[in-house]
Amino acid sequence: MKYSIHNEDKVKEILKENGFPTFRYAQIENAVYKNFVTDFQEIQTIPKKMRDLLDENFTFNTFEVDTEKTSENGQTTKMLFKTSKWEFIEAVIMRHKTGRNTLCVSCQVGCPMACTFCATGKLGLLRNLETSEIIEQVYYAAELLNKEGQFLRNVVYMGMGEPFLNYENLKTSINFITHQKKIAIANRRVTVSTCGIVPGIEKFTKDFPQTSLAISLHAPNDEVRGSIMPVDHTWPLAKLMKSLDDYVDATNKRIFYEYIMINGVNDNIKLADELGRLLKGKLAHVNFIPYNAWEGTDSDGYQTTPRFIIEKFQKTLEKYGVVSTIRHTMWDDIDAACGQLANKKEDDK
Ligand code: SF4
């Protein structure tokens, strides 16, 4: 079995075992992360013996690319990776004309949180991803964009899984991708999205005051939230909002609140007022996400909220001084909502 080239400790260990000085790692690092070399034999700054050693022991891809689909407008590319154990995970590149190219990464295979509207939640948790597997997704996207003459600017941990349930690997991967000698994504351009794991928010506040935080809120009260997000039974809104206030006090950073709009479930206009009252005066930005219907599970029946109601929600929030955006569904044609492709693959299996 070959190790991932992104497993820095292992690379250094094998170099040392074979009598190469540690400064050699810096040459590999420069070739891989700055020049996007993806063939060890092309690293001309290191001796042939070392290139062969890397070939024998390391790989750029522990995953296989099972499917890669780009939307018709060319803005979105979704990758479905297959792990060596035939598990499927997803990552999505979203290209923006302004150069704000963003990658959405997964941090677990499946997810145990069982949000009722989520394709990944239907899979349950299969396992946590290793740090190098998270980095591999980022590297793959950075290299692909580099070939297009572009660069990866933002990384959002919003793919499959709950990041705070894989905290140590999340932490190491953020430190890695933001490192100047690695992929050098600016800390503030990394966003971690949680469904509301309060102890995770508390740790994150201490560890990553520069990094952005997004909350899958999806309802402004425990009754509705608890009916679609079981996490609310463990950490109800009062506890969640307290931890978020502490985050803002410590970091002075705006929090992104995600609100998926599901027809007849969480889109009663009274909830817009409740949401306004909940977030009034806070450093908050709400993203309304039209529900992306997906096939083949018992969530059949959920439909997206009509656009005019989403706009009414937005208008209502304005009265409370809360800023919001309605997301584009630019990826409908490629099943790019979290877990859709992986879910289909698991069904096939
Ligand atoms: S929405 Fe996020 S936390 Fe909820 S089940 Fe899906 S992946 Fe897990």
C-alpha cells in the first residue's frame, strides 16, 4: 500500500530511514505545492534515487476519481472519489467570474447526524476521513484549477459529514492547507460549517479565531429545528446561540447561517419574523438555499419553497437589519447538493 504524499510525517520518516537529509523535504514540498508537479520523476531538484523512493512509497491519489461532472454553464464541477475500500465521497468546485473559486470538501464518509433533508444523512456514518484524505480533495481541486490558469481561493468544509465530529483531522487539515509552504489558502477564506455541535464550536473558537464559521440553522425555534435536525435535541437553540455569541465576542467575525428552504416545512412566514428576532443585532449573514430535490430516499416529498416566499423571507429579515443572500442553484443538473452522488452509488452497491 502506498501512502499519501500529503502525509508529511510519513514522507519525512521514509526519507530519514533511507539516509536523506531533512532539507530535501522542502524541495519536494516546493515542487508539489507551488509547481503542482504530479509525477515524482519530474522533480528535477532531487536525486533520481529519491524520486524512485517516492514512487515506491507514495501516491498523489489514494482515491480514484469515479465520476467528474461539470455543469452546463461550466461553473461547477463535482468529483465523486472512490476510496480503496469502495466508499464514495464528494467534493465540488464552484467557479466564480470574479475569481472566487471555491471548493466544498467532505470530512466523513456518510454522516451520523441524520438531518432529514440531507442525502448524506441517509448513509449514516461509515468512517471519519484521514487528514491526508481531506487534503487530497483540496490538492486535486487546486491542481485542476491551476491547469485552467486559475487558482483556488476558498475552501468550505460543507461536504459530506459533520466536521466537528472529526475534529483533530479537521484541525490538522486546516493548518496544512493554510500553511504558506503548502496550498496557502488564507485562513479567513476557509469556512467550517457545523450543524450545531456546541463543544466543537467552543474548541474551534479557541483554535481558529481567523477562520470562518457557518451554521446549518434551518429553523429559528426548537420545535421546527428538532423535527428536521436531531442535533437540536442534544444542543437546543439556546445553548447553540450562546456558543455562537461567545465565538463572535472572541473573534469579532460574522457568522454565516444556512437556511434551506423546504416547502411547508420551515418556510411559514411567521418563522421569518422569528428568525429576524433571533438574529437581530448579531454579526450574522443568512444564506437561503432553495431545497435541491433528490431521488430515491424517504425524503421524497420535500420540495423547494417557491421563489416569491424566499424573497418574502429576505424582505422580512431586512426589517430586523439582518443581511441575507438567496443562493443560486447553479448545480442542479449535476446532483451537486451534498451526498447526492454518493447516495446513488451506495444504492447501486
Ligand atoms: S446536513 Fe450536514 S450534519 Fe446534517 S446529515 Fe447532512 S452532512 Fe450531516
